[in-house]
Amino acid sequence: MSDYSIGIKELDDAIGGIKKGSNIMLIGPPMSGKESILKLIAYHGAVNNENAIITVTTRESAAHILEWFKENKLALPLSKIAIVDCVTKTLGGAAVENENIKIASSPVDLTGIGVKISQFFEDFFMKKNMRKIQLHINSLSTILMYSNIQTVFRFLHVFTGRIKAAGALGIYVIESGMHDEQAIATLKQLFDGMIEIKIENDKNFLRVAGLSSKPTPWFEYELEGVCLKITGGK
């Protein structure tokens, strides 16, 4: 059995699973369902593989994320869920921390975000003795809006290194078409592979590149509620 899996059977079968210590860029255009796909990967990891999940959210509050799972009748094991919320404080909301949620002041505060991630890592790794951890950052594009590429690269360099050392899995979301090619090329140096999403003729496709000897085929998919359905390939 592989160390980690995405939770989309066709992709997992094609790549044969994901090695521990891998860092993956999840890249695709707006309105392609990236956020929902990331949530489904998190749910699959926590429920089916018993991974601990640390999510850094710069787009929606922690409360909104937990409500999404509740509304879609996906029972998350909260003992395995940790969220670094970079949104609530910037919107002037009540910033209450608990065992599952830590509040960062904003997506600009990379030092604060880093401290919160480290606290959750220590909690899962040392206190709960959980050895399989996923770190999800949604999204790098928001962070890049507030910080320059060199600052973001240094921040990511620390955590991609920690992922490797801990035998964990890192998945980092970025919008395609929003950043110059040089910025994407710079960040790609830190990643072992990519989950790529594209839209052609109003159809959504995804594939995995870099995690096996050759990229997987492009699989056409549809998101129906909380189900990702592969409808074809090319």
C-alpha cells in the first residue's frame, strides 16, 4: 500500500500512490473546482487513510470550511483536523481559537502562519503520535498578492523541507493564469509533482505530472455535489 493517495481512483491507479515526503502543486483556472477537490482530498485522507490534516486557509474562514463538510453530510473526525484561519481576523470577525482552529492575523503574516503550522505539527506528531500528516495551503495565489515571490519562496522552502523530513504530504493550491510564468517556474522548484486542471470547451480535465515516470492521461471530470466523477479521458 502506498504512503498517501489522492482519493480519486483513476489518478491513484495511474500513479500508484504518492510517496511520503512529497510536495504537490494543485494548479488550475478559476471556477474549476480546485477548492472542492482539495476538501475531498482532505476528507479522503482523514477518513479513509487516517491522516491528520492541517489546512491553511486564505480564502474562507475555518467556520465556513467546517460548515461545508457539515452541509454536505461529510463527518470529519475532528481529532485529525487542524485549520490555520487567515481570513476571520481580516474581516473583523470573532477570532476564537480552539483545539482545531488557530487564527493568523492575515495572509501577509507568514511568520505567524508558520508558527501556527508548527504548533499543529508538534501537536499531531509529538502529542498525538500521528505520523501521517497532510499540509494543505489554499491558496498560494492569495499569499502572492500580498508578498513578493522571494518572500513566499523562502516561506515555502521551510515547509516543503519539513514535509520531506517528516514523511508528510504537502498540497499547495495556485491559480493558473494569475501569475507570471517566472513566478510559477520559481515555485515549481520546490515541488515533486503537480495536479494540473484545465478547462477546454466548457469541460474540466485533470491529470498528475511528476509523481510517476510519465504524466497521467487527462481525465475529464464533473463535480456533482461532493462527488468527483471521472467521465472520460484523452
